[in-house]
Amino acid sequence: MPPRKKTTKKDNVLETLSEEDWPPLSQPGLAPDMEHEEGEELSQDKSSGEILSAINNLKKDLKEDFASKFNTVIHSIQSIEGELKQYSGRLTEAEERLGAVEDDASALNKTTKQLRQQEAKMEDLENRSRRSNVRLIGLPENDQGKDACTFLEKWIPEILGAGSFAAPLAIERAHRVPSGRPKPNAPPRALLIKFLNYKDKTKVMMAAYEKGKIHFDKHHIMFFHDVAKETDKKRRAYDGVKTRCRDMGLRYDPGEAQRLNSSVKAP
């Protein structure tokens, strides 16, 4: 048999006390260890509640902040979409206008090409109508008298040499350039001569070219082909070349210049 535990007087007293006889734990001065443990539990519960409350508040703040920022982003996206729609409409309008401009430019290029062709044809026709004409430069005003044709038919063989003309010249008409009478000290106007026969015009130009410098009463006389205004501009572009050729002692070929400067073949 196990040894029997000895009981003391104190143990007997504790056994005789009931639970009602024990003092409450909340009373001060009684069971300090139990009161301390309960305070720690309350403190821990309070700290947990504060943490949970802080977490909930943080979640709420984060949610509100995210919602605010998300709404801002959505608003910005919607604004960008509106601007993109406007730009898209403007781009479409610009493309349509550009297409219309390209069509107009193509039509204008075609028209310009046709006009240039017509201009070249008109220049060619004008040059052909002037094939029998000679532009006389340097003859003083009124020296031709009232009948310029009769005067020139006699004067041209005399100044260029009668041996170059086997038959008399036949001039259809002759007149000064209609630009108004010049001032007393101004150079005389050009005299336009239209030969009845193209061969006579050719003989005159060849005789003037072979003679070189021609003078009449101390006036320098020059014979030129009568050409259209546009052809004359093209020829003037070679004035510098002609000057350099003369300075270098080179012979200048007017027939070659006419082939280079005019759309009409040189006669």
C-alpha cells in the first residue's frame, strides 16, 4: 500500500472552506498574480483592437486614395480619347484636302504641259511668219524718206555691195518699230523690213555677215533676223559667249546660235 500523505492543520482548514468563502479575485490586495495576468490580457486585447482599427483605417484610406487616383486616370483617358477623336477627324479632313490638292496639282501640271506645248507652237508659228523679215539697227530716223521700201531697195545693195545681188531686191513693206519717236540724242528705232522673197532676205543676211562692220554716215549699221520675243530672250542669254568669242578672236556662227536658242531650225 502507498504511504499515506500526512495532513496538516492548514490543509484541514482549506478543505473546510467553500468556494463562496473565497474572496473575489478583483479585490485589491488579493491574488495579485491573477490580477496582473488579467490586466495583461486586457492590454493585449486593446493593442490588437488598435492594430485592427489602424489596419481598417489604412485599408479605407488606401481604398479611397486608389479610387481617387483611378478616377483621375479614367478622366485623363477619357480626355485623351476625346482629343484623339478630334485629331482623327482633323487628320481625315487634312487627308481629304491633301488628296484634292494633289488632284488639282496633277490637273494643273497637265494643263501647264499643254500650255507650254501650245506656247512652243505659237512661238514656232510666229518665227515662221517672220522668216522673211530683217531687223535693221542704226539707220537714222527719217533717212529712209517717205517711201522706205524704194529707199531700201536701192540703199541695201549700195551699202552691202551690188555684186552680191544679181537681181533687184523686192521689199513688201518696211516701217519703224512702233515705240514712239525717240529723243534727239537717243539711238534711232529699229527698222523692220519684210522681203517679198525669202531668198532676197537670205542674200542680204549673208552679204552683211561677210562684210562684217557696216557704217553709213558715221553710223554703225547692223542686220538681224527678226524673231519672236521669247526667241530673242533665249538668244540674249548667249551675249556673254559672243563677247568672249570676239575677245578671243573666234568667229561666231549666228546660224548655230539660232539652232541653239530657238525651237525653229535655222534657215
